[in-house]
Amino acid sequence: MLALLTPTVWRALAVVAALAALVGLYAVWTSHQRNIGRAEVRAEWQADKLSIAEQTHILLMANAKKSGELQVQADKRRRNDNAENHALDLRVDELRKRLRDRPERPDPGASGVPALAGDRGAGSGNSGCLGTELYRADGEFLTGLAARADKLRIALRACRAERQADIDAVNAPNVTK
């Protein structure tokens, strides 16, 4: 059967076998190149992931440091506000103790207007009531009202300070580089 094959057929078979071998070698070579390319891309990707992780870690550390600083500042302001509120409470308590010695407001007389707490009676010569002439109930009311106003003033100042600190923190230049 091999005798039936002529030299031309043998040559054609040899060319086909050579082409098949070249195609096979090319396929192996391209597969190898693809694997090399995949490894290079994978290495670049891993390096990029590592770089991103390092940058994230640096930013998180800077963020934690800044948060700690801001918390310390907020705690300091809160302590100052609490101390001021405590001093105000002590002052109000002292004023209330002094008001215990004041007379109570009498029932309205025939004119329907109670007499003043001071030595002078109600009348045209009396221009008004000084703090020393307040009745106990009036003094306690005014002392409480002033204390609430002072507490609101302290809270407003604290709120404005917190807001300004937040604005400064947001607008501060980024120094993490």
C-alpha cells in the first residue's frame, strides 16, 4: 500500500505534517505567551491592590489621629461648658438662699395692688422696684429665668464653637501626603 504513494504524495504529506507541526508549535507558543501575559497582569494587579491597601491604611491612620484630636478638643470644650454651668448653678443656689430672707408677696389690698417689698409703700412717689425690694416669689422667678437664659447662652456659644470646629476640620488642608 505504501508502494502506491508516489513521491509527490509523499512530499505533500511531508508539507502537511510540517505545517501541522508548525501550527501545533504556534499554538503551544501562543498559549505560553498568554500565560506569561496573565502572570504579568496578575502581578501588576496585585501590586496595584497592595498600593491601594497601603494608601488606605495611611488615610485611616491619619483619619483616626484627626478624629482623636477633634474628640480631645470637643471633650475640652464640653468640660469648660460643664464647669461654667456648674459655676452658674452655684451662683443661682446662692441667690436663692439669699431670697429666702425676703418677705412673701402680701394679698392685694383695697386698691388691688400689693404694696412693694421695700419700706416705701405703693404710691406716686415710688418710681419702681429695685432688686432689694423684690418679693421672694418674684426674685425666685427672675433668678430662675436669668439662670435659664445664661444656660441657653452657654449652650449657644458651645454650639457655635462646635460648628466652627467642624467647619475648620472640613476646610483644613489635607496633609496626609
